[in-house]
Amino acid sequence: MKRAGGKGFYLGLAGLAVGAAVMPLVVTNPYYVNVLNVLALNALVVIGLNLLIGYAGQISLGHAAFYGLGAYISGILTGSYGWEPWLTLVFAAVVVALIALVIGIPTLRLHGNYLVMATLGFNLIVNILTNQMDDLTGGPSGYSGIPSLSIAGVAIDTDLKFYVLVWLLVLVGLWLGRNLVRSRVGRALRALRDSEVAAEAAGVPTRVYKVKVFVLSAVYASVAGSLYAHYYGIITPKTFDIFYSVELVTMCIVGGIGSLWGGLLGAAFLTPLPQALHFFEEYKDLFYGGILMLMLIFLPRGLVSLRLRTPAREETR
């Protein structure tokens, strides 16, 4: 595959756009269209998370919290206070970015397991708050009455309409991510991932870049969370718990860490899995764990390595 800066990336993006356009002609069952919509939402979060894990080398188990915050901020402000949904989506992204900045400045000083535990703790705090603040969030029963998004007066109130919107945003998310990893910042992030000490010695402001990419990945999650809230019209704390954070990291690893296309592949592989294994719903986490273990042993570079036979180059993916 050619470098992402050449025709290869744009051919891949065009192929994805064509595939997404053709898919509704093949998949007409509303249930499966819904699965494709959830896949796109997961892909949007994983693209942002892969920028943090795959390119900056910082592991987070807290991105379900950012996803949930985006959903709750959008849902509550539109459902209870009558805010315009698109304005609320942008406002939620800004608020989540500020929260990620406040969280990221101290926690990203940590490394390895300490960073994982810090982000895990943040996820647990958000989950507890959404469960306990019944008057605001609806508690464990959830918050409902969230209006649909609309464009030019046309409500995005069907699976097919939302499908068009969310897959357009996935394409935009991939394009923005590609521009980042091909930029000076992207090269600095890869240097940081390979060796933070060496990156600092080369003059890279590693702490600044770690916080910036952490905030950016949180914004990806927030936008996806807002879309989720307006799509389903109801949100519950269980949707955004620690297990969802684990699923997101698993998607990154299964698809291919340090690959934008890998994140999409991971979401495409694991999102339909609960539907395929619905008879074993209570053992879903065991299946996720088993798949993750097998991937780490037999295919450590993820599904994307099945396509890329040449040595790994993050710029090419």
C-alpha cells in the first residue's frame, strides 16, 4: 500500500465511501442497518483512541466516560432545556475537551499501569455519578426524551438517515486523523511512543503533545456519544461502563494499533460479535478476552497486518 500522503489513502477512503453507499442497497433489514450504525459509532471512538494508544503510546481505559459525557450533556441539554441539538453536540465536545485537559495534565505524567489505573478510576467516577444523580441523569433507569438531530428541517429519525450521517462523519474522522499523523505533530507522537526520553532529547515537548492527543481522542468519543444519544433517544449508565472501555481498547488491538484503518477493522470485526453470539450473551466478555489473547499471540499487529505484508509504517495505513 502506498503512503497515506499519496493515492493509497484516498483510494482506501474512496473505497470505503463506495462500500458505505452500496451497503444499504444490500442490507435492507432495519436491524442490520442499526448494527452498521453502532459499528460506525464504535469506529469513530476507536479512530480517536488509536491516535492516543497507537501513535502516542498512551493507554486509556477511560474513553467510555468521554463517550458517556458527550451523550449525557447532549441528551440533558436538548431533552430538559430545549437546546438546539447540533449546537449542543459542539458544546458537549468543548466541555469534554476541557474535562480531558483537566484530567490529562496530571494523569499523563504517569506511565504504564499507573496511567491505566488513573483512567480506569476516572471512568468509574463518571459511571457512579451517572448512576447516583437520579434527578439529572435518570439514574440506572436512564434518561429518555432526547430529540433527533435534523438537517435543513429534515429530521434524522430513521436508521437509514442516521446511517448516511454517521458514515460521513467516519470518513471525516479518518481524513482528519490521517492529516494529523502525517503532520509534524504525528511524527512527534511516533517519536514519543518509541522512546519518550529520546523524544525529549530531540526537543519534542512530550507532555504537551500527550495532553493534546488525549484531548483530541476525547473529542472523537464525545461526538460519537452525542450522536448515540440523539440516535437512540435514551441513554443509560451501563452503556458507558468500564466494560465498554475494555471493548474499545480490544478493538484497537484486534484491528491493529497505530493504524487508522486497523481501528476501523477492529470495530467492524467486534461490533457484530454480540449479535453473532447472542446465544452466549452472558459469556460475551469471555469471548472478547479469548479473542484478545489469541490476537496478541498469533497476530500481534492486528487484522491490518493481513493486508500489509511490508514492515509496519504508520504513515502508510
